[in-house]
Amino acid sequence: MNKRIWLATGLMLLGTLGVLIFQAYWTYQTFQQAERRLIQDAQAALVATRDQALALQRQQLLRQYRGWLRDTSHVRISCFVNHDSLTEFRLTAYHHGRPARPKDQFDIGFEDFKPRLAHITPAAQAFFIRRFTEGPVRRNLEEGFYYFYLQWLGRQLDTAVRRSTTTPATFQRLFAAELRRRGLHEVAFQVQLRSSVHAAPMPPAPTAFPVALPPQPLGLRQPAQQTVRVWLPATSAVVLRQLRGVLWASGLLMGLVLGCFGYTVSTMRRQKRLADLKDDFTHNMTHELKTPVATIQLAADSLQYFQLDTVTSAEYTALISEQAGRLNGLIEQILRSMALEQHALPLARQPLDWVQLITTTLTQHAPHFAQTDRHVCWEPPAIPAMVCGDATHLANVLSTLLDNARKYGGPHLRLHLETAPTGISLHVHDDGPGIPATFQAHVFDKFFRVPSGNVHAVKGYGLGLHYARQVAEQHGGSLQLHSKTGQGTTFLLTLPLA
């Protein structure tokens, strides 16, 4: 059986280690993947923010361009009907109220403008300004170049593009919004915008932000007017905050697996110990049964096959009755233990004098103590102590404690009673060798006896103390053990007052 238990334990250990290793590997891979995904998402957010900043610059330039088109001191907008009977618009450069140069003009038409006009109107001018800036001019800016439709407009746009920049506060606001949109709410960052005109080395990474994203050019022309750099905190700390739910669940799962393994091994060890106790109980019970059974068999054979006188026959009959009573007592003790295990022990509760019950039980056991030269010290208190319980079972508990003290204790036994407002405690102390600390936790276990081989010098079944504690607990009390090797043993029986 030991080999099977060790084999099962080893296989469970291997399986548990395999599950834990797999779970740890999966958790590590998830962590690494989350770190990579964090960097990728932050880089994508940086690129998207750069594009948004450029879009804002283009919007600002288009607003300026519309203002230039409305400046009649430099630009005049006119229209005419071409040979296809379609309206075309004409931009003409002016200087001090006169055309700047005869050829400094630009003609353009729009298919979605249906009226045929030979002279410009306010509505047509407004249409042209909106359609021209949102069409050709916007496309030019998005494609990265700008067309000199008029010399003055080209110079104005070139100057404006050179001066067009994004402030750090604006970029930081855009980047924070982009991170939130991607679910990176908890990611802190630091932004650095550097002018490309006055090139200077990029500053070192801040201490609190060691992770640097690749720099991005920021500008509507090449080379870009600005370079943007973003630093992030240590990705491990960010990922730990992001994955705290997953990590807690993973840790809980691993703890559950370890707990199940420990519980299973503990259960197997308890079952093994119980099996050993039952084996020990069986061996001792066999020796206990052999004596009365052999005695009964011998006495019965003598009465059956021999002509015995009246006195001898009476002695054999008494011997048979005594041994039968011994067997009956053993059976009753086992049945009581089984009933307690099933919580089916009937208790006839009634008020009783606990001091009187102790005195009576001691009187019954006095001859046994006298035969073994044991001295009992018991000074009953003058005031009765009333408890509510079953007199028979409580007397059996006292008998068990006294029998143990007589069998395993020293020459002196002392009983002491302490009364508290809510309960009463009986100290049963002997000056015997004591119980080793290794076995004290199992003293109240069913079938347990302090190991001394298959045959014990003192007869017993390992049921008495188990039964005594169960009775005490069913009465609402407790039975505790205090023992030190070489200093004797004390049992503390506590019951609630009636």
C-alpha cells in the first residue's frame, strides 16, 4: 500500500508541476506579448497624433489662404464664360490697385458651379474661395508641395508653411486623447518637440521615462520643421497594471492547483494513518478478544464434559459471566463511538451536581487505584456546581480520564475544579511520563494509541479519548490536553453551567 501511495503522490506531483510550469510559461508569454503590443500601440498612437497635428496645421493654412483670397489689394477674383459656355474663375495679382504683371493670373473652372456669369458676384466669390481652398490647395498641401497659382499667393504660402509649427501642449493633448482612444488610459508619457532649423542633440531620456519611441518628423515640407520624441515609463510597470486582473486570476488558479494537490496528499496521508491505526486497533483487538473468548471456551468445555461440584461450577459460571460482560463492554464502547461519528448519540439532559458526580465516580474507581498503589487528591468545593447534561455519558467521560491516569500516569493523581461565570473546568493531572509532542495532536483521534508496536503493555482500544471529547463537545464544552515529556499530563474538561 505504501508503494501505491508513493506512486500516486509522485504522479500527482508531476502533473501539478506540469500544470504550474505551463501556467507560468503562458503568463510569461502573455506578459511579453503585452509589452510588445504596448510599444506597438504607443508607436501607432504617435504616428496618428503626428498626422492629426499636420492636419491642424493644414487647416490653419487654409484659413489663412482664404483670408489672402479676400485681400483685394493683392488678389482680384473675376469670372467669365468660356467658349464651352461654362463659367471660369480668374485670379489676378494686383499691386497698389493695378495688375502686378500681365501674365500673373490663373484661370480655373469647377464642374459643380452651374450658373453662367460674366461678372463676379458675392455668392460666386464665396463659392470660389471655399471650393478652391478645399480642392486644389488642400490636395497640394496633403501631397507635400504647394503651387504658385499667383506669385504673391505662393510667397505668402511659403512663408506661412515655414512658420507653421505645433506647440508641445497641443501635441501632448492630441497624444493623450489618442492613447485613451486605444485603451491606454494608464500610460504616462513625456513629449519633446525640437526645431529642425536650430538642430540640437536630443536630450537624454528622463529617469522616470526610460522607454523612448522612435522620433517622428513633424512638418508640411521636407525637411520637416520639427521633430517629436515621446518617452514612456518602464513597460513592465504599465503592463502589470494592465494585466493585474489576468495575473490575479492566474495566481489564483496556480494557488488552487497547489491547494488541491496539498489537500489530496493530506487526505491520502490521513487515510494512510487511519489505515495504520485500524491495523493497530485490529492487532490489539485480536489480543483483547482472545483472552475472554478462550476463557469462555475453556469454562464452557469444562462444564460440558466434566462432572464438577457445585462450587467449581459456580466459579466457572461466574468466570463466563465476567468475560461475557467484558466483551459486552467492548461492543458498547465501539457502538457509542459509531453513534457519535453519526451525531446520533441520544443525550438525556437534566440538571445535575457536577461535584457530586465527580465524587461518586472517584468512589467507584477507588478500589482500582488502591490495587495499583495510586494516590488520588480531590478536595470537592463546598458549593455545588450545576451543569445540564447526561449523567451516564458524563460519568463515562470521567471514567475514561481516570482509567487513563491509572494506566499511564504516575503514583499521584490530582483533580482540581475551577468555576467561571460561564463554565466550570475540571483539571485531571497525573505525574506520569507525559505524552511526546509528536503524538499530542492525534491523542483524540479514533483508534489512536501512542505507538509501541502491535501489542501494547496496557490494554485498550484507542476509543476512549475520542469518545470523551465527542461527548464534551455535544454538551457544549471541550476537552483539551496539556502535556510535557517527563512532567506528566493534564486533561482539561470544560462544561457550561446550567
